[in-house]
Amino acid sequence: MDERLTAGQRAMLEAELLALKRQLDARVSDHQGGMTRAEHAHEVLELDGHDAAQREGERVLDMALSDLELRELARVSQALARVRNGKYGLCSDCGADIPFDRLKAEPWAQRCIDCEAAHETEQRRMA
């Protein structure tokens, strides 16, 4: 069965990735106020002043949210790079076509289901 993406499917997924990238760029910018992650962390710490100990949980949550947004943005940017270099929709481990349904659910996917399962198992083993 041929699971290669059609031009229309690829265009639809690319449009979704571009829209998601714009949303993530805006969220990161809003969250960090246009500063780098380090600058934002420093500003949050300075704003805490004498309440620093009491606000530790808020800072940890703020940085975790920032990390999550930046990881999502990196995955989407990497997927867009694969679109540009012609490798989008191909498993980065085995080279097989990634099914359209998988890419619809997770447009930044870089591995087929079997290779992703093996990758996740390896990550858990190493943790």
C-alpha cells in the first residue's frame, strides 16, 4: 500500500505547521515579553524581591511552561525544515513513509509508529 503523501496532503500539513508555528511564536513572545529565556528568568527573579522563597513554585511553573513552549516550537520548526528539504513524511530512522493519518494527528512526527515505539522504549531504558 502506497502511503506517500500527495501534494495536497503535504500542502495541508505544511499550512497547519506554519499556523502552529505562528501561534507558538506568539505564545513564547507573550510569555517571555520579547526577552530571551535567561532574561525572562532573571526578570521574574528580580520582581520577586523579598517574596522570592514564597514564589519559588510559581517560578518553577513559569520556567516549565517556557521549556514546553520552546520544545514544541523546536519540533514544529524541525518539521518545517523537513518540508523544505524534501524529507517531510519520511521516517528519520528507517526511511519509510509516515502515514498521513499519523501526520494529521502529529504533524511534527519524524518517525513511523514502529520506530517511535522503539525510540520511546530506548529513552525509558536510558532514563
